[in-house]
Amino acid sequence: KYPEIKELYGPDIRLLPMILGIVAAQLSLAVYATSLDGWKWFLLCWSLGGTLTHWLSLGNHELSHNLCFKTTIYNEMLGMVA
């Protein structure tokens, strides 16, 4: 009934820079967290770390459906990075 919707189906490469950016943000926050102590460390880990981890789990879910690359192996490799 709506053929323009079918154009939206399939892999979307925009997921790649999002996942790589979130992984880079988590790694840089992990380095920054070493300089914090007490409640500041906990607040950073709980709020930002938890949010970024949840975003990565959503990205992994998309990768499990092969929605970033057309080939499965590339989706699996990106899933290992995430």
C-alpha cells in the first residue's frame, strides 16, 4: 500500500560512526574517571556510563539484525567492538 516505506528497509551505515563515537566517549570517560573520587566518580559512572552502555546495547541489537552492513561478518565484528 505504501511503497515509499520499503525504501527505508535494509542496512543503514550511519550506525557505524554512532557506535564508534560512543565507544570512544566511554573510553575517554574511563580515563577521566581515574582522576575523580567518591561520589563524583559514582555519579559519572552511574549516569553517563550507564547511558552509553545502554546505547551500545541498542546498537548491538541492531547489529544482530544485520542493520549496519549488508554482510553478517562485518556486523559481527562491529558488535565485538561495541
